[in-house]
Amino acid sequence: MKRSALSKAVLKRLPSYLSYLQSLPEDGPSHISATCIANALGMGEVQVRKDLAVVSNAGKPKIGYPRLELIETISRYLCYDNTNDAILVGAGKLGQALLGYSGFEAYGLNILAAFDVQPAKGQDKPILPMEDMEKFCRENNVHVGIITVPKEHAQQVCDRLIQCGIRAIWNFAPTHLDVPKNTLVQNENMATSLAVLSMHLQAQMKIKE
């Protein structure tokens, strides 16, 4: 199955499997079953088995998947072995936190620079003026943009990123973005996540009552 044919739900679950597999001791069992992964993550066994079948045919009944091989296979399938350069727009507290986080490279993302109306010097990664953004993207062949500006400025920034040749946008602004069909937007909606946490806590409280 081609990556483009996968649902976003499957693509969102695969990193969870990978994270769990990577958390296991290096001297752990050489094979692992879909049942084991499902139990550890609180998921359905059938769903996990179907998802893993998309990326690997190495699983065997009563034996499972070669653990280290499965880690490598999922990483490769998610393109974590193929680094994509990115820029970030909006160097506030959230933007600078993302800019300074070194763990993205393990997932195939390398933030080259940030852009802001207030550029700064002396950073490990530069915070450059907005007027330099298009030239920077063209010269460095950047196709991924990260938006961490307030929601009232997000669409304007999004439009500008597209003009710079950006094809994929990671949006942290709590607003909908209108983009061309060939541009992908992945929204990180913190309000949604907090709502899920709140509902879970309320349900747990009712059970205790």
C-alpha cells in the first residue's frame, strides 16, 4: 500500500508503535507480537495487526515480528531516515522552545531557522527578519513550514509560506487555515487535547463516586 493511500489515523498510530518498541530494553526479546504491543498501548489487537501489516510482512503466527527489524521498518516507512529541512515562523516562547528542541532530528525534521518581526542574534539557530524568508527557502530548498504565531496572523503567514514554496505546514495556531489542494496542513490543537484530558478525568471521578 502506498503512503498516500493510508488514512491519517494509521499514520498517527505508527509513531506510537515505534516509540513503544524503542522504549524496550536492548537485550529484550528478539521478537514481539501485535498482541503484546496492543496490550502495552491499550489498543485493539486487530487494529495493531492491521496497521503493522501495512509496513511489514515479517510477522509470523505465535512468533511475532523481529523487534529490531520492525523498528527499522517503521522508521523507514515514516521517512524518519530522510531528514526534511524546515523553517519556523513566530519566535515567541513556543516558537523558541521548538527551535531549541534537538529531538526533532530523530524524526526526520531539521529546523534551520526561525523568522519573526523581531529578529534576534546570538541564537544557536538564527531568528531572521520576515523579509528574508522567501530567499532563504529558495536557497535552502525548504518545503516544510512551522507556524507558531497568534491565530489572527496565522493565515497571512500561511499564505506567505506557500508563496515561498512550502508544501507542508505544521500549524500550532488555534485556527483553520485555507490552503491549496497540494499543500498539507497538520494542526496541533492543544484545546482538543485538553478537552480529551478533561473528559477522561470527569469520567474517572464518576466511576469513583
